[in-house]
Amino acid sequence: MIQAENVVKLFDGFRALDGASLTVPTGSVYGLVGPNGAGKSTIIRHLTGIYRQDSGTVRMNGEDVWENPALKEKIAAIPDDWFYFNPSTVRDMMRFYRGFYPKFSLERYEKLKEVFQIDEKRVIRRLSKGMQKQVAFWLTLCCMPEFLILDEPVDGLDPVMRRQVWSLVMGDVSQNGTTVLVSSHNLRELEDVCDHVGIMDHGKVLLERSLEQLQDNMVKLQVVFPEDVTEVPPELPVLHASKTGRVHTLIMRMNASDAEEAVRAYRPLLAEAVPLTLEEIFIYELGGVDYEVKNILL
Amino acid sequence: MKSRTSFFNPTLYRKNLTRFWTLWGLTAFFGALVPISGITMRLNGLLDMNAAEFALLYYDGVCYFAPAATLCYAILCAQAVWSYLYNARSVGMMHTLPISREGLFVTNFLSGLTMVAIPWAVVGVLCVILSLMCGAFSWGPLFLTVLCVLAEGVLYFSTATAAAFVTGNVFALPAFYFLFHFLAPMLDALITTFSSNMIFGLSTRVYTGVVDWLSPTVYIMKNVSPNSVYVERPIPGHPDITESVLQSVTLEKAWLIGVYMLVGLALLGVAYALYRYRKSECAGEVIAMRWGRPVFRYGISALFALGGGQLLYILLFNSFDIDESPYQVLPLIFCMFLSGAIGYYATSMLLAKTSRVFKGSLRGLSIVAAGCVAVCCVVGFDLLGVARRVPSADSLKYIRLYTANNTYYLLPGDDDAVIEELRDVHKAIIADRDYIQNELKNDSQKGEIDFTKNAYVTFRVCYYLKNGLSVYRDYFLWLDKDRMAEPGTYDNALDRFINSTEMKLRRLRFNDPRFKVEHGNISLQLRDDGFELSSRELEEILYAISEDTKAGAWGQYDWFENDASTYAVYLNFWYGVQDSMIPRSIDNIAVYLRPGMTSTINCLKKLGYLKDSDLITRAEMQKIWEERDKMLNPSDFSEEIDPSEITLEDIVYPSDEVSTETAAVFPQTAPVTEPVTNPNAPDSQDSSPQTPAESSAASSAN
């Protein structure tokens, strides 16, 4: 389990993290979302032991991350701007990683060579940005981490390679129980892979839920009322309503069956629950707590 | 639970060496060129060195070349191995790796040190090969050299490492490193120049050297030196001709390098502590520690104010006339503030990484202005009484006085009366401060100076106090013959003091138990020849001079004397100080032969050193030289020179305490030779070593 509690980090007086807390259950894929400058990369740098928090705790499996090489052997990370030595080849960097990570798997390295199809003797600097990202995944996954921390991991990858990479990560999660924390400013990107989601802004984790919780707690209902009901009855607990022709789309904070039960009293011609996107869930969740959602979800 | 802390990672060590192989490889290549050329010369039969010559070569390298070379090379190695600290991406990657900061520190330090050592190892191995080829291999000097070079490597790389953790910017690193190594001498020069132009009595000082020990490079180069012993040997096949052969070499004060290495290791500890608390996010910052930023900002502002302020003052107000005119307080405040403000904003821009630093800078600028005003006022108006200070007689351990081309030591007890007179002279000089400064300031407007009525004189006094401190004052005085007759003027007080019976006797140090003449020589300038004098000869000559002194032919110091009337013959005597109160020192006096010194002339003739043909005045000698030059180069000699304008300085190197110091260090560095004695002298058994300091002998005309 990854656990950060009340983490505060100041940069020259600016509170980059302002009591951020998050919990990533073991074996889960946690999506950390937020706009630029929300503090996602900052908290990730705490989780990987780069930064030391001014206050609060950052732990994995109950151990402090800071200056804990034994724990860090289990952590692998891909930052948004992955660093490699100049002018190293893929193979050079592989040797370097192998010297630090005791579980580094050469066997996997050879297998992934087929997946990424990058000449390991090529100088990394001469590869395209997307290919460099692939090298980062290649080497990081060979470290066989228990904790995989990814900061904007698929930026620069083409759609096919994105799917490939996620497939590899999901494979690790299912086979090895790897705990994954992935940050993004794009909810749509995470929708298919995450089972937990946290949202950050202004140095705080505003909200974190499992996907199941989110979907149970909110519903999007498409309703066609009889002709005498032209507006949504005010008695209904609607977070948001819109109308296209005679079809009303209602967002309600309750599960699907309760929502259908609630509108039944108005003899609807049609009442059908449709799946909410993650983006919609967060818009309405945060809108409900008086938050300027449009600033978070781009 | 934390576990498995490793202090060394071989992968990182190898990576550093392979990443930066071009750095150490090229350095080793260029370093190797010297011994390789030696090997080539040896193979061609052009080089033959003995073991002592190899030792001298090694030690010269340790003392002079290695400090300078390692100073420059170590910073490049530090920039290489610590480069990851200065980039957010690289510092992120390195600190994500499963290795503690201790591990990173130790591994990177060792790899950097290896990079420093590799070129030296290559050069060392090649030197050993060369020495084996010459049949001159010797373990001792090699072992000491290896130790010293390693110690210097540790010293310089440790200081570079310490500098690396102060900053977060790879370009600031060498600046801090060199600042660390040379800040003390630089401040010494700046403060000394400042005070010498502001404080009356420190007028001729440029650099004191009292803080040289804070600059390892300067201190090692000045204090660690090879001591070579030479012997005179006949050249094979030419029994009458001898050559100097290096017999043995020792490395003096090599322990200093060890001490500095320990200092380097202490700084390494500081660097490690800084790393422990260093924040990764400071990558890119000029100063890594938050608390260091005001120190940097105001420290650099102060340096700018002190250095740039003086430069600006000289440019704008002084017309480069720094030796003659003391700084004026108000213009200096303006210049210092202007320079300090430039330094303040420059550092603010570096720290903020933007040029928009003017808003809200009033407080900082006020501090800079207040500092400039405070320093200039305190020093310029002598608020601390430094310029007026004359130490009380009861606080003195001893006094060293240099004036009238002579050095005098005065001890409380024996010399109480003389000390009191000296203090009175000093007080008279201080009282006439404005007059002295005005005379020197208006020097350029005086037109042609009549040196039969006026003279420039140095009055340099150092009071060594019982508390271990010393008060040093150095005045450049303008003497006027008319004022000299007026009681109450410093001119009068100085003349009465120097030409008092007591001081005349002291000038020769004859029968003074505190001083023993240790060696001396005679210089015959017309012949361009000179001879060392034996101790018996010295005694005889000194006795003869004392007879002339009693007869009034020598001893009276004439401030306005025309040097051209003295003979082109002078004697130099070096005295050892016997008194336990005064530190071991060798002082010298030069006696110029003049008409009327019959006892001395007869004595020298009797000893076989002097012929009648040597007894020509300097003016006559100058005429002879001119005639010779006219004959040799008639086209180059178009202007007549008035012999009356000839001064001693035109002919010989001027006397100063420098020559005394040269003589003082000579016994440690001079080759031990067979004595060079006067072949005509009847008894030249006892002799002293011939010294290279002869050429810089003093020129006091008495």
C-alpha cells in the first residue's frame, strides 16, 4: 500500500503540497488527476524519494520512503521527463539499472525487446521522444517493481503503443500484484485502466474514490416525461439537468434503481440509466462541493 | 524499517569512469607527453639525470606544478561527477535509485578522486620508467611524491566537492571553487589597498600575506620547497674548472600538504552534511541552501563595493594617482555604493533567475548604502584612531625600524631612551599628517625638485607588542632642508633622531652584543667583480669603518646627499640577531666607500681587495660607461647625461627590506659550494658561502 498523509511541501514559501493525503491499495491502479500545477508531480517525487516533505508522512508498505534503499529496490518510476546518460545506448542504461535493482530481469528485457522493437545499440538521444518513452517503460518494467509510479506516462506514445504499454502494466498488476500510481491531467486517458482515482488541485487531494464507489453513488438517467410535465419536477434531487427535444438527461446522486424509483411517480414514458464517464462523475461530484470544476478537468 | 545501506555502488563508479573517460584520458595523454619526451631523449642519448635530479624534478612538481594543475583539473572532475545535482531530471533519476545519499556521495567522490589520480598515475609510471632507464630510480623521493600528489588530489577534489554542494548550478561551481581558494588573498589585497589609501601610515602597502594560509595553493607554493644541496666538482679532464653538481634534495615543509589534506577531508565532511540536508529541488539555483542566499547576496555586494568601488574611484576621481593621494571620503562612498548596488542587483538576478529584481529592493539597497557609508566614515575619519596610534612604551616587546636605508632593532630596557625618541618622531609625523599628504599630493605641481634641499624618505616602523600583535606603520615622507632646521617639525625630529650619537653607533652595530656579523662581501662596480669576505676580514674591515666613524668620515646620514660623489665600491654585511627577544633574523647593511674613509680604504688595500684604480666616483664611472657606449654604439648615444643626476638607484638595485629577507632565506636554499675567496688575500681560510643574494645587495649610502 502506498500512503501519503498530510504531506506539506514548500518551495520558497509557496505551498506546492498543502496537506495532501492519498492511499493506494496494494495491487490497485490509482489514477491521480489534476490540472497543471496541482501538485501531482510533486507528490510523485515524494513517493519516489526525490523530495523530502516538510511535514506529513510518505510510506509504502508501512515504511518511510525517504533514504530507504531497501524499499526503493521495490519502486520503479517513470517521470514525465525521463533521464538517461548522454550518450548512452539502451543496453548501457540496462546495465546501469541492473546494477541498482537486484530483481532486474534480463529474461524480461529480452522478451520486451520484441515488443518495443528498438535497436538496443542505438544511442537513446537519437531516438524520438515516443521511442525514448518506450525505452523508459522497457527498462522500468524489467526492474520487476512492486510499486510502479508513472507521471504522465503515455505522453508522446502513439495509440497502438499506448495500448501495448497499458497492456504490459495491467499484466504486471494481475500477475505480480504490482501497485500502480499513474498521474495525468486527462481523465479520459485513465478511465480504462484505473480502479481508483484521486483528484488534486492546489496541493491537496480533493477527493479519492474507487471506481465502484463512484459509479454506485451517481447516476445519469435519460427520462421522457408525459406531455403535461414540461420541466423536471423540483422535488427530484437532481444535480444537473439538460434537455434535448423531449428527452431530459438527469444527473442524480444515488444509485440507478433508486433514481428510477424516484422518477416513477411522474409516470415517465422512458426512464433509462446510462453509464457516466469519469469526467462526468468528477464534474458533478466536485460541482456539488462548490468547486470550479472546469479548472480541473480539461 | 530501513535496511541494506550500501556506501559504494560499483555500477555507478564504473559508469562515472566510462562516461567521463575523455576528461581523464585527455589529461593523462597531455600529462604523459612530458615524461614521454624525456624517454625519447634518453633513447637518443640526450638525457642523463641522477637520482637527486629526479628527486628535484619530482619535488618541483609537488611544490609548483601539481598544486596549479590539480587546482584546475579537480574542478573539472567535480563538475563531471556532481553534474547530476544541477539538473532536475538527473537529480530526480539518481535520487529515485535504490541507493542512499551516503552511497551516492561516497561512490561519486571515489570515482572523481580516481579521475584526479589517473593522469598522475600515468605520469608517475612513465617517470619511474624514465628513471629506471637512467639508472637513477630511488624509492624515497618517489614514495614521498606519490603521497604528496595524492594528498593534493584529496585536498583539491574535496574542496571542489564542498563547493559543489554549496551551489545548484554547474557554472557557479567553478566560481565558488576559485573564490574559496583565492578569496583570502583577494580580500587581503583589496582591504590592504583600501586601508593604505585611507589610513595615514599604511601608505605603501599593497598586500600583507597574513591570510595566505587560507589559500592552500598560495601557501603551498610559498612554503613547501625543495632544498637542494650542491657540491663543486672538477670537470673531468679539466681539474681547474669546477661545476656544481646536485648532491641531494629534501622536500621542506612537506607536512603542510598533509595538513591541508586533513582540512580538505574536514571540508568533505561538511560537504556530506550539506548533502544530507540538500534539497533536490535546488537544482539550478545559484545557492543551494536558503540560508546561504543573503550571505551570497551581501558578500558579493561587499566585494563589489570594495573592489569595484576603488576601481571606479581611480577611474573617475583619482586619475590612477593611487600612490600619492589618499581617497576622499565622499566620492569614495559614491563609488562604493554604485559598485555595491551593481553587485547587489547582479546577485539578486542570479538568485531570482530573472532581471526583474528592482521592485522591493529598497531595503537591501539601503543595507548596502549603510555599509558603504559606515566603512568609509570609520576608516576615512579614523574613528577608531588607527592612524593616530603610537603604542605605549610599556606594551612593547621590541621595535623594528627601517629608515635612512638602515634597519634598527630596539629593545625596551636597553633602549628606553631611544624608543622614547622614536615615539616622539612618530608622533611628530602623525601631527604633520596634513602637511605630508598635501606635499605628496602636490608633488606633480612642484616642477623640478631641488634634491639638494628636498628628499623623499621611507620611515617604516613595526612595534611588536607583548600581547603577540604588532603595529606596522609605513610613511613616505617629504623632507625639506629649511624645515629640518625648525624645531617641532617631523623633519627636524627625524634628523635629530637618526643622526644622534646613539643611532650612529647602532648603524654599524659595532660592539653591539645583540648582533653578530655572519658574512659579508665587497662589490667593485667598475670591475663588475665581487668577493666574499672571511670572518677575520669582516672584523678588520668593521674595525676600520668604526675608526672612520670616530673620525667623522662615516656615520652622519646626509638626507640630501648626491650619491654620485661616493666611490663605486660598496661593502655588504649580514648580521645575525643574537637576542632571544628578537626572532631569528639576518639583517644587512651596505656601506658605500667615500672619499675620506682612509682607514677603511687602507684596510681593503691591505687585504688585497682594493686598487687605486677602483677609487673612482660613480659620476666618473658613469662617464666611463658613456664613453664606452659611444664607442660601441655611436648612433644610439645622442643625449648627454648630467653626472650629477646619477643616483645609486641608477647603478645598483635599491636597498629595501626585501633584500634582507632574501638574505634570510638564503641559507636554506643556496647550494653548498666550495668558498669563492679573494685569491690575493693573505689569509682567506675562513669563509662564508657565496650567495645569490649578492646581486640584490642593498645600497645604503653612508
